[in-house]
Amino acid sequence: MRREVMNRKELEEQLAGIDITLPPPAKEPQRQYYFIKKLRGFAEEKKKELGRPLYANITTFGCQMNARDSEKIAGILQMIGYQETDAEEADFVLYNTCTVRENANLKVYGRLGQLKRVKKENPHMVIALCGCMMQEKTVVDKIKKSYRNVDIIFGTHNLFKLAELLAAKVFDRPESKKMIIDVWDGEAEIVEELPNERKYAFKSGINIMFGCNNFCSYCIVPYVRGRERSREPEDILTEIRRMVQDGVVEVMLLGQNVNSYGKNLKEPISFAQLLERVEQIDGLKRIRFMTSHPKDLSDELIAVMGRSEKICKQLHLPLQSGSSRLLRLMNRHYTKEDYLCLVEKIRKAVPDISLTTDIIVGFPGETDEDFEETMSVVEQVRYDSAFTFIYSRRTGTPAAQMENQVPEEIVKKRFDRLLERVQEIAAEKTQKEAGTVQEVLVEEVSEKDPSLVTGRTSQNYLVHFPGSPELIGKLVNVTLQESKGFYFVGEQIKA
Ligand code: SAH
Ligand code: SF4
Ligand code: F3S
């Protein structure tokens, strides 16, 4: 974990101007600065008492959105004085949860069960839960009933309030067993200017929008993340510029459907226009984005991708199903033919683009014919990689009410067949890249062999090659010598 916050100096100036002997200000983010400053005093006292800093452990489930949210949480905790640790017996333990599929929920309950014993041994431990699962009332009810050791629960709309909630716990009711629960139903204002702590010094995710308006019939995200809200382009550009000053060379623009970015702003702007402005930031070398809904991928965007020097040659374009009949039931607003036509256009504009996707198997009513349609798209598009999911019934979504839920054995068979084929194609495709020279952004020392470093190409292929840690964060040219399935072994071309 990187220790420095990108605009730390400015944040410190803000904090210096706050008087904690007065009542907290009502305005955000000043209100949160007030609680951060108050908690600092608490952290310092504890440090003296324990002879060590306070430790925090954050576990993140789910997508890139949650990963980015956890960086914000880490930033707030770090400003208070917590040091991050891998140990789950930390003083502050937080699970940032996901509820997109049932098994994401089960993992969290499993962890909470294990923590019961740990907390008995360390009663001062504070356990907090946040993220998408907490937006579901049934989940919060279950935790209230069965996991009494949890101290704080908050949701996706008020993550910025972490310091305030933690202050309520440690100052107002340190001994109380009553849970602090603060989950908001509706989306809130976007609070800018809070600290965050990036996982990597040289690359970062950045939210360009929050929420989703698409209501795909199987998906719970719109219910737990609220309606779509775009950030102001100037806020995004300022944040990226600051990141670049601080050493970032690659950004990943994040949204559930980046292609509809900016439509609801007072002064509307398209995603393609935003990309063009991001492209102009000096010092920024690479741009990625996620996720693109096929229904909103415009010709304007394809053209920008075709001529951009910085946008990586990679596009994640979730298919979900190859059957136009199922796509209609899924509320996806495109047909198999529309999708294939889009792929053709993109490949024409960016011939060496790497395409990846998400596919759901076993959506209610999926017949053998529907599944064959999915297989046929996989054969035609030949994805560089694909995330395949077994349909998971999410209470509250329209698909959960649909009849004809597909029997488990049938789904499993289809899933195995799809996965095998997806992997075969991916292996064939990577095989073809062997021998080429590619620019690699070096990310870390290899876990398996410290004489190697690993990095990613523009197409997002993983490469291991001999090199020293000084290369981390640098772009270097590497010959991809051999494909090992999920990664390449390469050799750096020295200038
Ligand atoms: N906004 C993104 C992704 C959101 S969730 C998009 O539209 O592509 C990531 C993936 O989880 C989805 O693409 C979908 O393939 C999968 N998913 C969502 N709900 C699911 C469910 N109920 N069962 C199985 N997979 C699901
Ligand atoms: Fe879910 Fe569809 Fe929104 Fe993606 S676009 S988050 S799949 S509702
Ligand atoms: Fe999961 Fe929430 Fe992301 S449900 S996939 S963490 S938006």
C-alpha cells in the first residue's frame, strides 16, 4: 500500500483551519475534516497507550468501483493515523461488500463467523461493514440478528461519512453493543476533496460517474448503487492532473456504463469528449475505461479510440447472452446482430484491439438454442478473455420473478462447455502474440520469483520478465517470448 495521499498537503492545510473545540460544521467535506482531526487525537493517545500505531484491515469484494471506494476508505483511515495491515485481527476491520451474486454474500457471512472468536479475544476491535450488500434491508436485518459483534454499518451513498461514524463509536459509545447503522436509500451529493490512498503509485482508478439507470433484469446494481450521476468534467480532470503530478501514468475511468457519461450534467458532454480532454493531460501515458454497455457505444467513441495515442487497445464489452430473445428479456436493448456489427466496427477502427466480455449462463428460460447462440458469438468474436458467470437469482430484480429458472445440472454443463471454449480461444489468441514486441507498464516484483518483474501491455496481457524493482511504474519495451496461457514470459529490449 502506498502511504502518501495525492493532495495530502492541501488536505493538511484544510485540517489546520478547523477548530475541534467548536461543534462540527454542517457543510461537507469540512464536516468530515472535523471528525478526522478529532479522531487523530484519539489515534495518538492510543498509540502512546499501546506502544504501536492503530492497525486497520480492509477487505474488498466485488468490482473496480468497490476497489476504488476502498482506496477512499484507506485514505480517510490513514489520515486519522491508522496503519494498514494484512492481519484480520486489526483494531479496525472493514469489509467492503458486493451482492451481485449470491456467493459474494456467502463469503462475507463466512468471514463474520470467523471474526466472532477473534473479537472475543480482542474486545476493543471495531468491525465495520459497508458496500452494496448493506443497501439491502434483509441483509442488515440478518446481521442485526445473527452477527451482534458488528459495530458500524454504512452503505454505498454515504461512504464519505466514515470518520463521522467512527467518531460516534469511539467517543460517544465506546462500550455500547448497539450497532451504528447509517444506510441511505437514495443517492446523495457527490462529495469531492476527501483523501484517498492509491494501491499503486503509478496507476489509479477514477470514478467518472456513480450508479446505473439500465436495470438489466438480472442485476441488483441499480438498486444498491442508485441512479446514474456523472461527476463534473473539471473535477475529473483536476483529479487526474493531481494524480499525474504525483506519479500516475495510467488511469482507468470507472462507471457502470461509461458510454452514457455526462448526459445528465447541466452542461452535457459525451464520454468521447471527456476522453479527448483526458488525452490532453501532459504526462499521462495510458487511459483505460470500464464498463462499456454495447447499447450506448457511439461511433464518436469508436472514432476517438481509433485515433487516440493514449487509450489502451482493450475494450471490455459485456455480451451477457448471444440470444436476441434472452437479450430482450434481460432488458439489454441490443440484439446479437447489433453486437456483432459493433465488434466489426471497432475492429475496423482499432485492428489490434483486445476484446473481453462478461457472459451469464442459465438466465431464466435459457434453452439449448439460446445457449448455442451464445456459443456462436464466442466463436465469431473470439474474445481475448471472458468472465463467465452462472446466473444468480437476486431478490428484488425482475428476473427473480421469472418462471423457468433453469435446473442446476443443465446450467453447470453449459457453463463448463462455455468456459472450456473461452479458455481455448484465449490461449490460441495469446499464442499468436508470442514473438511480438510490446510496451509494458511494470507493476510489481513477481511474487513467485524475485528476479522477475510483472507488468501489463496496452492490450492488458500480463508479462513476466527479468528485471529489477527500479523498473516499477516505468514503461519499457519487452519481447513476448512465450505464452504460458494466462501470461507471457518476456525479455526487456534495452535501449
Ligand atoms: N455495469 C457492468 C457490470 C456490472 S456487474 C455492465 O453492465 O457490464 C458485472 C457482471 O456481473 C455483469 O456484466 C454480469 O455479467 C454479471 N452479473 C450481474 N448480475 C448477475 C446475476 N444476477 N447473476 C450472474 N451474473 C450477474
Ligand atoms: Fe447491472 Fe446492467 Fe447496470 Fe451493468 S448496466 S450495472 S449489468 S443493470
Ligand atoms: Fe458488486 Fe456492487 Fe460492484 S454489487 S459488482 S460491488 S457495484
